[in-house]
Amino acid sequence: MAGAKKVLASNVFVGGRLFLAGDSPEKEYADQITNPKAWGGDEPADADEGGKGYDGKKVDELAEEADKRGLEVEGTGKDGKVVKADLVAALEADDAASA
């Protein structure tokens, strides 16, 4: 596999593919693996790129990711506005459903 990072946990299932310990998923799959334990520590999957998982991303970045995945997010903010917590919850639920 062509990715730079290696999965340290076994049985990481993402995007219809199973990755075992030592596998290096291609970037398109690695970007979807957000559980820090899959990478063998407490750092998020994108930590080596300066990211901090969903918590470190801005609302517009989270909204773009939700749109890319085709997620419809209901807002819980004032006047039904979508807030960061709504986007994070939707993305995490989508990650769990994909696992």
C-alpha cells in the first residue's frame, strides 16, 4: 500500500477496505481513519499534517467535509443554525457507521 503512515491497530475497516497492523493505507483511506487508536496513540490521524482532528478544525472546514460526504446536518444553534458541535457529531456518526 502506498500511504506514508502505518496503521498500528488491527482490523481497521474504512471505505469498504480492511487494514491490518502495519498496513499503510492510501491517503484517501487514511484521511477517513480518525480514531487515534488506529494509529497507535493519542494523536489524531492528521496530526503529522498540523491538524488536531475534528476539534482542531474550523466550522467551514467541517462543513466542507460534511458536504463532501453528502451528510445533511441539522442545526441545534440559535434559529436552527448549524454549529460546530452539530458538524462534529455528524462526522463522528458517519465515521462510526463506516467502521
